[in-house]
Amino acid sequence: MDVARYRAHCPACPWTSRDFSRYSSAENAAHAHADEKDHACHVIDQYGLRVTGSTVRPGEEH
């Protein structure tokens, strides 16, 4: 069985997080990067595609 993988990704810089098996962990990494670097981020799936509705902007509540 293939486990889904998620990563936080920042289109404003070359940063991409490590793989996570849970979406919520990748979303938390996206929030941390967005707040630290003041960049909007999103979560991508194992195919490198942005997950719809996953955009995280600096200062947003989780």
C-alpha cells in the first residue's frame, strides 16, 4: 500500500519541507515558514501538485 506524502512548498524561494505522511504536519510546516519568512506557502502532494485550498499566508491562524 502506497502512503500519501505531503510537503510544504514555498513558491517565493527554493524551500520545500521534508515529506510528511499527514497533511496536517505539512500544513504546520507551511505555517512556520510563512510566519518566519513572510512568504505565502502551500502544501503539495507526492506528485508535486498543489493541494487545493492549502495556501497559507503569513500571520494566518491555523
